[in-house]
Amino acid sequence: MAKGTRNLLLCIGLLFHVTYIWSIFDIYFTSPLVHGMTPHKVDLPPPARRLVLFVGDGLRADKLYQLYQDENNSSLFTRAPFLRDIVLNHGTWGVSHTRVPTESRPGHVAIIAGFYEDVSAVTKGWKTNPVEFDSVFNQSRHTWSFGSPDILPMFAEGASDPERVDTFMYGHENENFAEDATELDTWTFNKFAELLSNSSSNNKLYQQLHDDKIIIFLHLLGLDTNGHAYGPHSQEYLNNIKVVDDGIYKTIQLLDEFYGNDMKTAYVFTSDHGMSNRGNHGDGHPDNTRTPIVAWGAGINRPNKEHPTGHDEFSMDWQLNSVQRNDILQADIAPLMASLIGINYPVNSVGELPLKYLNNTPLFKAQSIFVNAKEILEQYQVKYELKKRTKLMFKSFAPLSNSTHSPDIFINNIQRLIDTEKYVEAENLCRILVSLCLEGLRYFQTYDWFMLRSIVTAGYVGWIVYSLKFTLKEYAFNYSAQSTVASNDPYGLLVLLLICILYVEESPITYYTYVIFPIYFWRDVIIERNIILDCCRSALDNQSIFTSIIYVIGYIIGLEILASFISTFNVVYSYFERNILSICFVLAALCPWFISSKIRTGNSLWFFAWTISCLFTSIFTLLPVEKGEDITLVYECYYLLLIIFKHSFNNIYLLFRILGGLLVVITGCIALWESSKFTIGSYTSVRNMIGFQVGLVVLSIIVVYDTTNKLKDKAGLPFLNQIIAWIILAISTATPFVYGLGKQHYFQRLTTISLSFAPLFVLLSISYEVLFYYFLTITLMIWHQIEYILFITSNPTLTLSHKGQTRKLVIEDIRVALVFLFFINVAFFGTGNIASLSSFSLQSVYRLTTVFDPFLMGALLVFKILIPFFIVSSVFGVINKSLNLPPFSLFLLVLSTSDIMTMNFFYLVRDYGSWLEIGTTISHFVISSLFSLFMILLFLLSELFVGEVIVDFRKITDEKKVK
């Protein structure tokens, strides 16, 4: 292929994949928000003048409500005596079931704004207000908020009047996982007490605090920080519950004194999300989605002790069966708060008012839920009018479009029931209307799915055929026929027609780009269809039909094993069931022993090494994904023996970490000893570089050992250790790009690359990742040698004189492409499924930073993910050269076919479920697409990385025949 034509293909592929990655956000993650709505509120006197909202960030429901054994195991006690007294004697309580994403920001948006934040926020990290929204803060007369700089600004900056919301925040540097996080909550309580004290000398502030419709928000981050650092079962986390309980008690005393016990304050205590046993909260486990909700004060019901209901196995051991448990959904809290202080319901709220929490007249309750229903109906009607105005063949939402169930009929019937004092019937009809409106909003949100999915599918299939045509034409067959374009080409007219349709429907600008690509691809494929037909005929002439079919079917089956559907649930097997990768490794380990004995003769050692390395690497996809920080006691050899015999997973992780570091160092020393055998150029330079890299690995092990001990002793992250860790990271990352860019022996180059990233894996690991990296690298090195042996054995006349010559792709080469795709899967998922960053343990970055910084921590975790990928790609580039193929030919073969997996993942993307479930489906699609992008970038940089490596071709002779 001419270099210019190849580069054109790569540029088109780059633009195509970048554009189509964005398609999932247009299809699956369009914002649920609608604008231009009229706010609604209850036109009756509210029970409360003010509301105080406490949010214990990261607090699990069971950890608040359950009882604990004292030190002597003689009696039970509660960590939150004040809140437990509220539950038993003064307020209404239950479990708030969070939807997802179960993260701090989305949870707070659900609590305060009443809607489950746009799922596209999964991709926007901690950006303030990824979508604009209304909130109870925005509707209040004034709000004072205290706490974290990660949460408060989104509600202050989103307010219609910036002066309406005051924020009091500590600095980001205070969010340190190496320090006692209870100080964050103490700061918050003290800062609020200071505000009340200052009002005595500030008349304006005093007057504002005595207005109605005001909100006080105390965000308590200590629980979340201690949970991440030590886990929810730790003493630090449990003690923090006591700190929060004491702080709330003292705050209420201050408020009662400040307002003269006027009984006009309503209180709500809840949490944004829970906490898994690992100290994370990214998945949909009930520990992450069940949070406490306790409300008391003005307008709140007292405990129902007459007929307590709502209890299940989850709450059986809390000893709260004497009072009714009232569970709600997290978004229901916003309309509850709005009702209590008589403000407009947030216009985007989808929460349903929990009437069991209200202590008021039947009329007030009925009017409150009626306003709730009208507010949600307003969202539906705005969305309905928008779609009706823009869609050429509009189809309405049937349940709210017939003559008996129109919105107007619903509203009239509810009003009639209220006027006739049939309040219970009115409440039930309101709930039905709310349910139908939410279904209608979902209907309009997914209205364009069929059209967009069809376009994207046509684009991916078109790209596969288009790029495969180029690859076959230039790398597999000698084809010189020229294509011709008909004078009456209809494709321009088709593009114009589609653009007109999109314009009339007021489609986003991205829709236009989605349409252009499939038309371009299929136009080219149809014009040059003879190329594909002639290539197929040529393949059948050179190979038996049976052999060709076996290779093609085998390749497709291999792709579908890596990315196939499971029954009717469309679950990609290897990305969810990691055990399949272990099975593939075992089969790969056995394959060499079924090939010709002639090939095995003289190479048995390599085949044996391949078998052993595959079997060892297969272990990692059998190990559990969840793992914790383990510290090694390397000086206690007898302890290692105990570990081996205990068969405890935690101890196995410990053993993995020890062996991982030792094996990398030992293998590096062997490479240093043998470096003279693969050195091109200055031997001293090569020896010094390998020795330096091995030294960095040793230094990183020492830093990890010392830092982890210091953190466990709560001595904080040592500054010197932190500086050394960052220096190691900078030097190791830069080494492959600044050293050995000229001519090097391929083994020398791969050794440099693998040793460069080993210290980074040591610094960022928390258990068996280093050992995984080691065995994956060894297996890849042996894979190259096996492919080289198979190639030169099948080409016995190949000599050094053939070095500048290349051959055409043959059908057997698809085996190499398939193995490469398999190793890509292993590299990504060998130590656990990739989901959102919230599914990773933040302990991975504690050697580099302990101050909470989602962008920095996220970047480090992503870098850790990409390291094995880079190793696999580097080895594959050397294999391409070793097999005497034209540059990039194998890469382009993989690029042409890998989007078969991408299409599978495209249809698996979900916009509902837990953060982990959503993030997993997004990341699978994005990873598959980014794989294509990264392949394209690797093509452009391959000459820099592995383009100058030297591979020795030698003639293979049968010494017995010579004799």
C-alpha cells in the first residue's frame, strides 16, 4: 500500500472512531432535564419556617441503626444514641434506597434536586454541574451550606441568584486519606456554630436567619473519607458515627436556643450513598445503595408504634421492630423538604412525596402530592411538545394520549376528588399519574434510539468491510484494477436528503457526522466490490476451500469467545466471566504439543516454557477481583511457608506481591548478565541501563514497603517517599521514549520497555498485580519466540539476505491477529473488570498522593490500566517484523476486524443500574473503540517505538541431511 493511501485510511479510521465513541452519549445518555417549565408549590401554610439537612457522606444504613457489643461482650450499645432516640421517640425513619450512580455528587443531586443526575455524569467525573438543574436550595429564600469543596459549589453556582446560597468550605488539602477525617466533620459543626454566634453582631445575617423558607445544609465528609481509607468496619469509621451523632445533638441545642424553641424547625438526616466492605461505593451492592433517613421536628410524624411495619431480614438485628420503618427512594427527599417549608418543588424533580413522613391535615397531604404530580406532569408535557414539534412522523405516548387517560382528565378528576374531600382516592390517582408521566419521560428520552442505532450499526459494518478491502488489496493480493465512479452517482443526493431530514427535526450537529460515515464507506465498497470478490476467488485458488473456511470460521469463533452474546441476555462473556480467559490459556498451553514433532525438535524448551507461562498466567483470571492492601514481611521466611499452607486468599495476595517484586528483580539481573548476547552497539550503555532499571524496581519496592507501614501507623505519607515515588514514575515513564530509539536488538528493546514500567506497577499495586504483570510479560516474550520458530521452520530457505524483503499476508496470519486480541483482553481484565474509576481502590495511589484529587488519582489509575496494553502492542509490533511482513500489515488486519467486538459492546451499553454496571458497559464499548484508536496512533508511532529493532533471520537446515 502506498504510504499516502495508508495514512488516509488511518486518518479516516481515527475520525470515524472518535465520532462514533460519542454516539453512545447521544443515544444512551441524553440529558433527562427539560427546561421552560412553570414551578409549583402548595398554597397552604407550611408547618416549618426552616429546614436543617444533615448528610453523612458515605454512611451505610446498617452501620447507623445496628447495635454493637461492648469491649467485654456483655452488653449492646449504639454508636448514635441521639439519632436512635429520635427514631424511637420523636421522628420518622427508614432506609433511603439510592439509585445510581452511587457517588457523592449524584447522591447529593438526588437528595437536593430530586432527580437522578444525567447518567452522562459517569464520563464527566467531578466537574461542577455537568448539567444545569434546579434544587431546593435554588427555591429557598436563603441557604447556608457548610462542608466539602467537592459538593457545595455545584448548588451555589447553579442557583438562579448567586447571593441566595452561602458556602463555607475547608480546603481540598484537608481531604487527606492519611489523616483522621473526623476533623472535617468537627470543622463543619464548629463553622455553623460560628455563624450563629456572628449573627448577634450582624443585623442582616440575624434577620436572614429568622426569615421563613430558609435551609441550613451540613455536609459531613468524614465518614466517606475514613471509609475509603480504613473501610466501614474499621474503628475509625465507627468512631466517626459517634462524632456525627454528637455534632448533630449539639447543633440542635444551639438552634433551639437561637430560635427560642419555636418548634418551627424541621430536620432531615440522611446519606448520599453507602459503603462496600472494600471501602468503595461504585457498584450496585445493597451496602452501597441503602442509606439511613431520619426526619423529625416541625411537620414530621412521630414514631408509629401501634402497628409497626416495614421490617425485613435487613433490620431484624437493629432492635427497632417496635417502631414502623418507612423506606423511601432517595429522590423523594427533595419534595419532602419543599413541602415542609412551603417552597416550589424543584422543576426537574422526579421524586414522589413520602406522605408517611408528614404530620399535617389530610387536605395539606392531598394538595402536596397533587402539586408533586403536576410538577412531574409539567416535565412530560414540555418533552411531549418538543418531540411533536420536531419529529416528521411523530408517535405519541399511548397511555397518556387516549381520550380516557389524557393529562387534563387526570388533573380534573384529582381536583374533583380533593374538592369533595376524598383525599385518599386523590392521593392514589396522583400516584398513578406520576407513574405514567415518568414512563412517558422515558419514552421520549429513548425516542431516537432505533434510528441512531441503525445508523451506527451501518457505520461500523461499513468500516469493517471498507478497511478489510484495503488490507486485502494491498497486503494480501496483487490487485491493480482501477475502480470507476458512475456519472449518475446517487450518493450525493442521499446525503442531501438525510441532511434535510436532520435539519427539519432540529437534530444535534453530531447526527450529521454519524450519517456521513456509513454513506462514504458503503459507496466506496460498492464501487470497488470486485476487489473483494476477486480476493475471495484468489484465496480459494491458493488454498483448499476446506482450509480457508476452517480458518475464517475459527477466527470468527475466536472473536465471539472474546466478545460474544450469552443466550438472550447479550452479555459479552470474557468481559464479565473472566474464567473464560483461564480456559483459553489452558488450551493455548496445550496447543504446541499437537503440532508436528519436526517443529518441536530442537525447540522443546521454548514450547515447555510457553506451556508453563500460560498455566501460571491463567491463575490470575481465577482470582477474585476484590483485594486489599497487603504489607509484606520479607524478612520472615517461615511466615511465607505458613502462608502457602493456609490457602487464604488474602495471604496469597501477600505472597503474590512478594514474588512479583522478587521475580522482576531476578529476571532483570539475568537480563543484565546475558545482555552481551543481544547487544547492538555499546555494551556498557546497555548494561548500565538495565542495571539502572533494576535498581529503580528495588527502590520502588522499598518505597512501597516503608510508605505502607507509615500509613498503617497513621504517620501520614512521608514527604521524602512521595518525592522519590514521583521521581521514579517520571524517569520510568520517560525511559522508553528517550533511550534506545535507534537500532536495537528486539530483545534488548522489549527488555527496556518491560523494565521501564515494572516500577510503576510496583508503586500502583495493592496485591497480585505485579506478579500478573511479570507473567504476562514473560508469556508475551515467549509468544514472540514461538511465532518466530513457526515462521522460520515453515520457511527453511529464509536467510539474512531476505531482511529487506517482505511477504504478503496469508490466511494463517489471522491466528496471530486472534492471539493478539486475546492478549489485549487479558491485559485489561487479568486483574479485574474495568468499570468506572470508582470500582478501583484508591489505595493504589497512596504512594504518590493521599490528598483527594479525583482527576490526579483517576489519571494514575488509567495509566496503570494502559501499561499492560502497551507491552502487548510492543510485542505485537516486533512479531510483525519477525514474520517478515510489511509494516503495519498485521495491525491493519486486527484493525479491520476488531470492531466486530465493538458492535457487540455498543448494543450492551446501559443507561440504568449501578454506577459500576453503567460504567462497565460504557468502558467495554469505549475500551474496544479506544483500542482501534490506540492501534491507529500506534501505527503512527510504531517506528519510534519498535520500528528500528533488529530481528535476525537465519537459514534453517537439517543437520542430519547435511551429514
